[in-house]
Amino acid sequence: MSRPQSESLAQPHAQSCTELQAVPSTTAPAQPLTASPAAPIARRQIRGVIVDLDGTMVDTVGDFHAALNLMLGEIALPSITPEEVVHYVGKGSEHLVRAVLAARLASDDVETRFVHALERYQHAYSSVNGRHVEVYAGVAEGLEALRTAGLQLACVTNKPHRFAVDLLEQVGLLGYFSVVFGGDSFPRKKPDPLPLLKAAEALGIAPDRMLAIGDSENDALAARAAGIAVLTVPYGYNHGQPVQSIDSDGIVGSLLEVAGWLNQ
């Protein structure tokens, strides 16, 4: 199956990125987020799908591992293993770097060294982005099936926007998405519902006609708070916890199964 070229949806994607510039992501949600009870799902009325990136479409632990070790080497701290990385990814670069520093430094030293460490991490990540990744089985086929069914697609990730777009283009998936939003696209990132609500707005679809797909509790919490149905995949990260512990509307073995789930 041939994948669409990124140019096929270049104009809608460009507009969304121009209108919604990256803003500082330091603003925290007003209250802790908890999952709301799931509402009945009218599966055949779903018109749009929001898909997470890391751990859902692409296995990026290798990139995180490489970038973090480049950073740690530059600031003279002990290296990290891929197994440790899995526990930290999914909440954005700031959380990732803070968690890695916290495992290696006294608490007072974490904030003192955070800004420099984050800058070195982002520099390192830009040099390895896409070099140590693998697209999960069924992703391209699943996205193709959803588009063929007439659904609009958005990618919402906590990865910085520029890294997300670059990675999607490298692996041949960018052309499937009308909009791509990153962790720096809005003042708050997942598990806050804001990015998902903005994606629904950008697609012109009501939240109760949307479906979100992710690999972690962050995805489910954001979707529940936004009033969006949510499915989880079992092969991702979820901070090292079993996906069965997540309050979602179901677990699908791959993105290729989603179209069938919608038709049940």
C-alpha cells in the first residue's frame, strides 16, 4: 500500500500551525484531572479521530534513549537505560528531563540545572529525531482505513511540535493528518483536555463525534475530560504500567482494528 505524500495535506496543516503558534507550556491545570464516567458511544456517528504519536504510532524509545544519554554525557551525569526511559516518557520534554535529573540529583540541584539540561536535551533530540524509531505494525494501514471511511484525522502529542512534524514526515505518516499539535502548541498539554478540544475545533467536529487513540493514562484522562471517546493500544509505554489499568472505552491490538471497532 502506498502512503500519501505529506504535500497532499500541506495547506490545511500549514494553516493550523500558523494560526496556533507555540506558547510556553508552564501553565498548570487549575485542578487535578480525573477520568469522568464514560458516556454511551454512538460509534457510527464518529467523524474524526485524534491519534497520539509516541508509543501509539511510532516506537520512539530509541530516540529518547539516545538524546538523553547525549544530554547526560554533556552535563556529567550517569547514563540511562531504555527500561528507565519508558517510565518517564509521555508527559512532555520538561517532565522527562526533570524526572531523569531527579533520579540522579538532590532535589535542590534539579531546578538549578534544569534549564541548561533541557536546552541540551532539545539540542540532542534534534540530532537524533527519527534515527532510532520503528512504526508499529498496522499503523499506516489503519490510518488509510480510517481516511477511506471518510474520517478526519489529527495527531495530538506531548512531543514538541517541530519534532512531531519532522518525525511524521520521516516515517511517511504526515500526509494522513489534517492537523498536528504538539506539547508546545498550547499553554497546557495532555492530560489536560485543551489540546484535544483544540484538535476537534480545528477539524470542525463536535467532541462527542470524535475518538481519541493513545497508549497511556494521559490520553484517556484528556479524552474523558474533553468528552471524547478513547481507545488504548497495549504495546505502548503508559509510564511502565499495564494498559489494562486505564479507564478507556476499549483496547485495540493495532490501529488497523479501529475501523472495525467503529462499525460494531
